Amino acid sequence: MDHQSFLIEQLHHIEEWEKEQKRIWFWEKMSRLPFILLDRLTPAWIHKKMAQLLDELGQYIQTGGQYLVNKETVLSSFYGEITLDDVRSIPLQKMNEACETLVAKRKTFATYQGATTGFGGAFTLFLDVVVVLGTALKTLQEIAMIYGFDPHEKEERLFIVKCLQFALADVVGKQAILNEWSMKNERQMMSQLQGWREIIWAFRDQYGWKKLFQAIPIVGMLFGAWTNQTMIADIAEVGSMFYRKRRIIEKLKEIEKAEDPA
């Protein structure tokens, strides 16, 4: 069983990370400029394809759609033949180690995938976005299960999309989400999820620099590998922090309940 002092220490670490997310970074503003400048040059068919992703993300929220991962496969790959109920009793440190292993694998995949599509210009941009979106959703679902939460439940899928929205938001958006979570309980937050369609456009904006450099041989491949790896790393960090925090809070509640003589 986890020691209360260790859980509290981990919780403080996450709270410090949340404070850092509220700081303004110059790069956040600069990263959107290339796409704004090149937006008019993007072929119309790419804009139509981006709109189709909105429907796919909506389907994921409602049913899981093509992005829903297999629960048994994920659990067996990290913990063996156990259930989600069993996962919840696993020590937090072991959960953290499993999460680190997963993130390393997903970052490697994103690096190679970004390199292969980094030289195709605007015509591979949509394919890149689709693959990265799928990788992001898959990674967040796996992180959820590593910490004992079930993405097959609609409320968990809403939370995953909220994590994705947080990872792609600017500093103002991050502040709004953190304030929302601090003011409402979890169920209220998920039932009032708004603005999830902005995620697709945020994905598009995040690819501004990549699109700018794709026209340069070799550089496009290198920059594509770096941008995809960085994006998945950022999304995975958000997911691991928020899911770890939820598991810590649940474990602390269990300890308090066990120590309550009543």
C-alpha cells in the first residue's frame, strides 16, 4: 500500500507543474504565426478533411469509434492478466514506471512517423494530423488504464478530450481549464465540456512551423520528426499528470477512510 507521505509529495509535484502551465511562453505565440501566414495557401481539400476530423472526434466522445483501444490488450502489456479493479490497488510508483515506459514508446513512434511525412509538403499534412490525433487519443487512453480508469466509459472519454484540449491550448486556455477544474467537481466539469471542436483547429495551428519547413529537403524530415515527438510528449505529460493526480486523490481518500475509526 502507498504511504500517505509519498502520495502527498507526488500531489505537490503535480500542483507545481500546474502552476508552471499558467506561465506565458513567447514560443506559444510565435508557433502559430506560420500557419496564419500560410493558411490561404493551403489547398481547399485539406480544409475539408480537417472538418471531417471534427465528426470523428465527436464519434469518439459518443462511442469510442475507431480510436477506442482494447482494454485487455493494454492491461496485459503492462500488468499481465488483471482487471481495472486490480490496477487500482497497484502502488503508485509502479503505475508511474509503466506510464514512463508507454510514453517512451509513443514518442519513438511519433518521431519516426513525423520523419516519414515531413517531406511531403501540404499533401502529407492531413495524413500527419490524422496519425498524430490517433496516437494522442491512444496514448491518453492507455495512460488512463495504467492509472486504473476506463476509457470505455463516456465520461472518461470526455476527460481524455479535455486533457487533449489542455495540451493544445495557449496559456489563457490552460488557465481557464485549471480554474474550471478547481471550481467544479469532476462530474460537473465533464458534463459541461465545451469547445472540444477547437481541438482540431488547434492541431492545425500547431503544424504551422512544420508546414513552413516541409518545403526544404532533409530539414522537413528532421523538423517533422521533432514536432511530432514534441507534440506527443506534451500530450502524454498532460495525461500522466492529470490521471496521476486523480489516482493520488483516490488513494488518499482510501487511506483516510481506513484510518477513520467510525
